[in-house]
Amino acid sequence: MFKKVLIANRGEIAIRIIRACRELGIKTVAVFSEADREALHVRMADEAHYIGPAPSNQSYLSVPAIITAATASGADAIHPGYGFLAENPFFAEACRQWNIAFIGPHPEAIRAMGMKDASKALMKKAGVPTIPGSDGVVESEAEALRVAEEIGYPVMVKATAGGGGRGIRIANSPDELVQALQKAASEAGAAFGNAAVFVEKYIQVGRHIEVQVLGDQHGNIIHLGERECSIQRRRQKMLEEAPAPFLPEETRQRIREAGVRAARAVGYDNAGTVEMIYDEMTGEFYFLEMNTRIQVEHPVTEAVTGIDLVKAQIRVAAGEPLPWKQEDIVIRGHAIECRVNAEDPDNKLYPSTGTVTALEIPGGPWTRWDGMLYPGYQMKPFYDSLVGKIIVWGEDRSDAIAKMQRALAEFRVEGIKTTVPVHQRILASSEFREGRYSVEWLEGFLGIK
């Protein structure tokens, strides 16, 4: 087992990893930018190293700075968390070159799943259903128009690189498609340094279902059930559940099995998530992408399986075989996670900055808070707006909803605005309670774009 792990991240996920390491008896090393000198993850780690100015490309995205901190501290492993360098194959390779274990999949798997067009081709070969569309990158407007004519409008233009909802546009006609190509390519080029895009059929009433997979270095791969992640705005998730409700059992099993096939196709050897779109109109599902890292929403899977995913990641990276077979995995009850973002619900969910002057965190049976806030914490504009997550477990979905409503009512923070009132509206809505939603529902419900 590792003696010291450096966490190449910040905020609530860094704290989550510190806690797992502490329970395993592993020393932790935090890294921090100028903006994060007083951050909670810096206070909690056994030691901390400064890695640069506030802009992420000069600190948390700097491979030389992270590797230097790891070698200086004597860390024998690095956990990348999510975001930043987590899905960067060059970073994973740099860890390998410096004889530092990377707590994540091998670089080849990250690379294979990192480009959406290439991963789609790989999934086709593995027998995982894929959305009808272009065979790889579209090289011209004429080719894109031809593909759209064949599969029918509406279509989606997607960047081959990146994520987070960027480089994506929907087109309902040839004229809109020409504009969508230009906008998606421009946004993708600016965000990811890669302007390549492809075209596929747009699923109009779709739900976002993802399968949690776990593999080891000995060829064992299992799934830990699926999650419902359809409650999104601007293609970013706000609320997640496990297991996915209102899903036919036969479809549920097929989705889980497809997730394992996808992971097996790249010899996956850590925690990962296979994302699917479920077409409510046809009952079919299709592969979207694979996230080769731990997910923000991993706690709901932990709640219904009793498995600590971060500890499992660390053990797998240390060479241990999975201690579970597929038949050992039992899904119990229902879990919900609400992401608490520093965003103003009265101003189109724009980021909110300021100093936390008061904080009350919910507690009680089967209620969990993964967060980075404390009284005096300064919310600055440099990074993602996620400041914490409230997770609850209930005997069934109704029980979990009731627990979450109680937990949200207990949560209080002053000095910054948060998305808690938005979650209260969602949970009270009949559409959410009855499963009458899709990935497009929330924006219409809130009246935002």
C-alpha cells in the first residue's frame, strides 16, 4: 500500500480523498494555488505545497508543478480527483515516467475514451449501442449536411474533445446546422485546443443514465449499478439519484451489462463511468461517453452499495485485486445527491462570490455533507462554483426525497448565494416526483438557458 498520496486537486473532492487516505493510514499531500492558501483541503492534509498563481493553467493544470510537488514531498502516488488533469493521458504518462503511481486507469484507456468520435467507434465494435451519426469527424459543411439528411433532424454537433457541455450545439434545419458547426468548432477550439466536431442524431426526450464500473489490474471488471443524472442545466448536472427510477428492469440490466462491455473493451483498471442516453420515446439507449475518473456523484453509488469508491480506487492502483464479484454487489434503498453551487438562483444561476459569514450543515440519520465551506471562507471567481454536496439515503425513493427536503431545510449559509432554493423547488415538483423529466426539463422549469 502507498505511504503518501499527493492530491492533484482542490475543494470538496480533495477533502474526500484526504479522508479515505486517512482511514487507510496513508499520509496526504495537498497542493494549492495563491487563491487557495486558506482552503480547507490545505488545512486538512498532512502537508501542503504551493504550485502557482490563481489561474488554473498556472497551477492545478501545470503538470511540471504537480510532478515537482510530488517528488519534493516523496509521494509515491497521485490521485487526480475529477476535472483539471484527471482525464489527461499525458499527466498519467508523466506519473509513470517519474515512477509515481497514478490513481486512475492506465493512460491508454484515458486516451481511447478521451476522443468522443474514436470512443464511439470502439463502442460499436464492442457491441455497445451508439447514436446514429457520422463515422468520425466531419470534414466539411457538405458532409455534415449529408449526414443530417440521412439520419433526420434535429441533430447535435459535438466536439470530439473536452466536456462540461462545451462544444455542443443543436440544429433543427440545414441553415441552423451550418451555424451550429461554426459555433461548436469555435467554442471547442478555444476551450480544448481542438476544433474537430462530429454530427449525430439528437434524442429529443432523453434521460442521462450512467453506469459505475470498477476494474482492477488483474482483468476483473464489475458494475455497481446505475445513476440517474437527467436533472441538468446548461448540460451540467445538479441532482443525481441511484438507482435510476422509472426504468424498465430489462432495460436496466442491459444498460449495466453494456457498461461492463464498454470498460472491458479498453481493459479498464480503476473506477470509471459509462454515460448513456435513454430515449423515452423508443425505449432504446445509446453510448454517450466514458468518464475515466471518479465522478462528482459517486456518493449516491456508495450509499446504495456500501462500497467506498475512493478507497477502492487506491487499492486497485496499488495492485490489489477487487474483493467483489458481480454477484456480491447488492443495491439497497435509494440515494439522492444535491450539488450545492455558489450560484445566484435569482440571477439565472450566475456565479456568486463573497465571504461565508455563517454556516449550518445538515445532519441526522443517513445524511452526508461533502463540502469545502467554513465561516470566513472566501468564494473567489477562479474555479468551478461547486462548494459541496448533500447526500441522503432512504429505504425507497419517497423516503430519500423526504430526507433530502429535511436536509435542505437545515442547510444555511450566509455571505454567498447557493443553489439550495433551486433544489427545494425541484424536489417539490410533481414532474420530478413522477419521473416526467428529461435532460431538457430543468431549464424550462426554471426559465433559464
